[in-house]
Amino acid sequence: MYPISRILVPVDFSDRCEQTIPYATLFAAKYNAEIVLLHVVNPVYSIPAAGGFGPLLVPLPETVIEGLGKRLESFAAGSLRGMNVKRLVYEGDPAEQVSEFAQGGNVQLIVMPTHGSGIVRRLLLGSVSAKILHDVPCPVLTSHHATPSAEAAPKTITHILCAIDLRAPSQSILAEASRTAVDLGAALSVVHVISPLHPHLTEELAKRYRREVEAQARTQLAALMAASPETTQSVTADTYVQEGEVVSTISSLAQSLRADLLVIGRGRDEKGRLKPTGYAIIREAPCAVLSV
């Protein structure tokens, strides 16, 4: 995503949305980037009384657009004072408008909440957030999903954890994490999770297999680190190879390291959709997640 010149913040005027602003200002200040606040208002449709016609789009009154523009002007005004900010009000489907703007508007980073508060909603990502994660090509920074974002929006990022599966995209994911750590002056840790061993293995076989798998993973990690100019020249990363279920293991390590930011790949299935593991990591992580 580097260099960053434009950061897009979809705005729905919620408290959780406002609590993501510190992340946008942190990156904008570092890279001298423009912040675009985009509010998208859903269109209004009318159902004709007579049959034979589908719903008709009703244009919003200009006064409504103007009122939303004024509200956007005051949104997070204190936090954004002195920043290079553009404010836009669009009409249409929020996820589609955000995705189209990101793809055609020279956006290198999107910052947004996931709207996952509450006992039930914390188990799900908001539908708009999910669609944006599916559709946009640029990295997306989502705030801490399960608790109010104010608790998870640090003024600075001091520790970054990068989770990789050692497949082909891992090099680019590690490069993003390394560059971010270098530019923000943050410590970097890298984790790879290996699957739990078969429960019916003897203790001796399990120990031997675990040593072999961990050694192979560490060798691959070292090769990836050596191939990344950022890690070899400017930052030293602690590496972890841990056995367990992927989501819970990554989340537990992020919590124990007190990581401010978790960097993951936005892996996709054969239909181009975000894989369930990506959803689960974003949902369960104890900190903000940068999915690339």
C-alpha cells in the first residue's frame, strides 16, 4: 500500500466510527496523506399503488444532502483539526459506493469499524464491513471488533504482530507488516501456527514430528525474513511457531504480546470471497487488524 497518499474513512456517524479516527490520523500524519470522509446515504424507493411497476427511485431533497454535509463537517472535527481532510456525501448502497470509490479514487488504505458490539453482534461482522473486505483491493484497517473502539485506538502503535501461513502471499504480507513497523517505529513479531498433531500419535512420535515441523517452519520463516529488505535492514522481528487452532492461537499471542496491530492476509476462496479464517481473526483479535 506504500506510499500512502489517501486514506478512506467510511462514516456512518456512530460512536464506533468516530473512535477509529485516531488510526486514520496516525497514518495520515506519518505519510502526509489526505483523509477522505465518505458518508453514503441509502436511496429511497417508492412502491407505486398500481400494479405492473417495480419500486421507483425517489431522489433525495437537496436539503437532506446539505444537512448531511453539514453534519459531516462537524464529525470528529476536534480530532481532525490541522489534517488534510475531504468530506463527501454520496447516495447509493454504502458498501458498493465505498468499494467503487476505493478502486477508482487512488485509495491506499481504508479505516473503518466492524460494528460488532453486543453479545450476539460480536459473533458477526457488519454486512457493509464484510462486503468492503470482499471487494476492495487495498488494505483495510478494522478496529477492535468485540469492545468499544475507544479502548483499542492507541495514539501510537508500538507493537505489531504479523500472522502468516507460509504460502505464496506470505512474502507480501510480511513486507507490509515490516514496512509499517519501520515507518511507525514499532516492534515487530511474526507468528506461524501449525495444526495440532493427531491425538493418537505416541508421545515419542509426537515430539519428533513436532520438532521436524517446527524446524521446517522456522527455516521458511527465516527465508521470508531474509528476503524482506525492511526486516533485514531496519527492523528485527521476533518469530513464533506455535501449535494449535489458528484463530485462538493468534489472538492469544496478540494479547500476551500486547500488540496494538495485527497484520494478516485477506485470503480468498475460489469465488474471491474472504475465507472464514480471515473473518474469525478479525472478529476475535484483541486489537485492530490490518488485512492486506
